[in-house]
Amino acid sequence: MSKVKSTNGKVIAENRKARFSYAIEDTIEAGLVLTGTEVKSLRLGTANIQESYASMENGEFWLI
């Protein structure tokens, strides 16, 4: 399962597989705008970002 940090400091999603499979040289902390089912998943602690990746487009990062 993956975990992400919420505003109160609790980690609710983290891509552990990426940290296992790759050498992470630098990290960026950023906010996300979530809609629909993503919000419910994060609140329930069932978020899964295992197949996700970030893409930079027009100076902005997009979680895909």
C-alpha cells in the first residue's frame, strides 16, 4: 500500500515500491488538487499510487 502526508502531518500515501526499485536522488513536497474518488480514498487511508508517476507540463507537475 502507498502513503501520502496529510495536512496534520500523518502519512497517508507513499510510493514504497518506487523507493525500493529506484535510487531517489531528490524529493519535492507539493500540494495536490483532488477530485471525486481520490478524496474519499485518501480520507479512508486506502489511496494507491503504485502505478502513478509525475509529468512536468508547462512548468507544472501532474500526477498521472
